[in-house]
Amino acid sequence: MRYRHSTLTSRLVDAAAAAAGPGAAMPLSKATFRVPAKTGRTWADWPTQLPPVAPAASTFPTAALAATTPAATTPVEPPPLTGQLAVAAEPPLDPELLTGPVEVTGITQVTHDVKTFELRAGWMSAVDFAPGQYVTMRIPELGLERCYSISSAPFGTNIFTITVKRVSGGAVSTHLHDNVRVGDRLHVDGPYGMFSTSFHQAERHLFLSAGSGITPIMSMVRSLLARQGGLGTDIVFIHSASTPLDIIFRAELEQLAEVAGVSVTILCSRDSEVETWAGRRGRIDAATLAEVVPDAADRETFVCGPGPYMDAVRPLLAEAGVRSVRTHEESFVFATSPADRVAKAGARAKAAGAGAVGVTGVSHAVEFTVSGRTVDCDESTTVLDSALDAGLSVPSSCSEGACGTCKSVLVSGEVEMKHAGGIRPQEIAAGKFLPCCSTPLTDLIVER
């Protein structure tokens, strides 16, 4: 995607305005983007407390799926709201975007190391997202950001959920599990991603997940069941877990198995200390896939899980005849380490010196207005990598155009941007871009 931000001269603006007539909207070419006026407001200006919470609508479309967790895991009710809590929150900059502070209205203990956080976007009448998409969670006190899939389905309310597994050594997941309480505020930005049945529609689906990779899959399954409108359902769902105690959404999966047109298979690698697993054992393999879903080649397939799981599933699907164009993956293996960045920079320098294919040798100046620094960036290097190579501090996470963490304003210039769903059309139209997946075509001025 080629993206240019330029400003019309006053002469052209006056001429266009005269031709359009009084009060008419100014037409912009497909290659021209206008930057909105700055308001000076930031999330820090938001009230620390939000208005009363309306009861959340049921997450599930039928009574058969109403009970999703055991009684012991019922979401915690928020405390009574009084005084300042009754004051309405100031609306966000854009009431149509899920970007701003959300209130935690419920917390559910799903497994021993997994919690679901029910979140309310008070400024929106309804949260608009495609099932399977994710949000970038910002934790200002930690100075960190992480991406979490939305686990609920979009049912027209301003309530949505994320389901988070505690990761050993994971600062953000540990913070969410140990410190976040009902009534607290969290900052989200999104939704992002193309991993969704909304973008890859079909009549027959195959869902494969492992561990916490079940969260976006569950959002899609819930949404499909809710939107059937009496039409036939054809879903095959295969989930892998380490032990019975690690099965996320276990009660709901068992209920789903009773729904007509839905086939659910759960595999456990081993028994837990308190339960001997009576279902299928071991890891997913070609024999299991052939037996459970012999028509895999005829289905739109969605896969989400840890890296090793994804690596194991790809050849199995290829062997089963599933075309790559009908296979969709989601993985949050983000955050390039400093060592990786140094190695990457060295490889770029070596390739440039050797005249490698794809290294153009054409360099452009990139000015960062906030820091006052200007760096050189060739047409084969991303704006983010050039900034990091020069020692500039630029927040980033995925380095592949997926999470939106590095989003910046392109004041002027032209870039080639190849993103993976981490920026919305409205944001591009507002003059924003993702440095992590953008290479310069001209000199640039970046507000960062």
C-alpha cells in the first residue's frame, strides 16, 4: 500500500473551494490525507471514575449456552456507585473507535491461570469489532503494551471481554491477574487484525486452537452461532490443552458439543493431579485430523496457538489438502529483542555493502519533530528500524504492522506501508501510519 501525506497549496485550496461552492466539503484525492486539528487532550485528562454500569447482555445466543462457567467462577459484581461516580464521563475524541480508557466491570476465574476481564467502553453505545480481532492493552504504570484477543462476540453492547493467561515472567499478564480489580480502568486501542470469519466468510468452518489461542476462536464460534438465524451450522472445533485443568472455557465447550451442527474435540497431553482424562490424548496429528474432520479440505480453517503448535499444524493441514488460501493464522509472538534488532541492523548494513538484491542504496531523511532528530533511512529499511538503529526510543511491539503500538503521524512525505491490520482506514485518512512496516519513498517528517 503506497501512502502519501501532502498538503494542498493555498491557491489550489481556494480554487477547489470556489468550484465546490459555499459550505461544500473539500474533495481530497486518493493519495492525499488531511491531519485533523489537535485538541490537546490526552487519556490523562479523562476522569478517574466512570458512570454507572448497565447490566451486561448475555454473551451467548441460546439458553443452551447460557452457563459458561461453574458457579464458583461467576463474575464479581462491581461495588455500588455513588458521588462522583454518577458524573458522566467526558466523551473520547472519536466515539466510533475503541480507543481510550475502559472500566473493569467483572472478573472471572476461568482456570487456575486464566482470567476473563469484562470491560466497558463507557463512551460508546456499542463496541464495533469483528469476531477474532484483538485490542492493544496499554499499562502506563509499567510502560508496556500487549495484544489480547477479544473473547466475546459483538452483540451490540458497549461491553466486551478479554481472556488472559498468566505467563511465567510476563509483566503485563501478571499485573492483570494480581493487581486489577473491578472498578479499575485499563487503556485499550483497537480493534485490530484480519483473523476473523467476517473477513473470510464461508458456510463450513474448521477451528484449531491450543492453550489461550482459543480466545479469538471462541469469539468467532459464538458469533457464528448467534448469527445463524435458523440456518444450518457446520463447525468442527478441535482444541488442545496440556491437562484437563488447563482447558479454557471447558464448560462451554462441553455445551457446544451438544449443539446441532457443531463438532467439538478436546485433546489433553496428560492427566492432571486430580483428573484422569477420558477423552482423546496426546497432540494433534494426521490420524486425528483425518478421523475428526475428513472433509478438512472443504472448510475455511482458522488456527491459533503457541508457535510450536502452529508449526506442527501447518504440514498436517497441507497433507489433508487444505489450501493455504483457506488457512488463517493468529499468533502474538511479538516484541523484537534488542539483540535481534542489533543482528538485524548488522545484516542490513552487510547486505547494503554487498549490493544485495532489494537494497536500493537510495536514502531519505526522516525528521522526528518531537525529538528533533533526523536520521537517514534507505528504501529497503523500515522507518522504525532506522529510528532504533539511531538510538531513538520508539514504542513498538510486533514489528510487523499488527499491533498498532508504534502508530505515528506522518506530517509529510510518502511511504510504502505493508501492514497486517494494525491500523484502521480512519487513522490512515487522518494522516497516521505504522513506522514498523513502512519504508520511505521520499524525505519524511514524522510527529514522534
